[in-house]
Amino acid sequence: MDGWVMVPIPVSPKAAERLRRDPERAAAVGRLVSDAVMGEGPYSERLIALMEQIGREAQASGLTEAEVDAELAAWHAKRRR
């Protein structure tokens, strides 16, 4: 994957393990994320819609942006140790 860079994104522990064991799947997920962020590719609109739906469901269940930000900050801090 020349020309690609690694960036940390939060995923479940099970997903992380599966991606570590399956480099081809990890590369495919990376392409999907790139397409979604850049608004390119055949699945970008569907992926963005899914991510927005997950956000709406999280808010509907009472999860706030501040709580999400706090969880992400804690996750990042734990990874830096």
C-alpha cells in the first residue's frame, strides 16, 4: 500500500483483532474509510449514511458529544502509555 499512511481510529477490540489477523481486510477497510472521508468511491455515500445513523442512535440513547469526546480522549491516553 505505497502512498498510504497509518492513522489510529477507534474500533471494538474484536474488530481490531480481526483486522490484525487479516491484512487484506484491513486494507479494504482503509480504502472504505478513505473513500468515505474524501467522498469518493462506490460505497462512500452509504458509509457516511450509516455513520450518521449510528450517531443519531447514540444521541437518541442519551450519549452526548462530550461523552464521546471523553471516551476517545481516554482511549488515546491509554494507547500512549
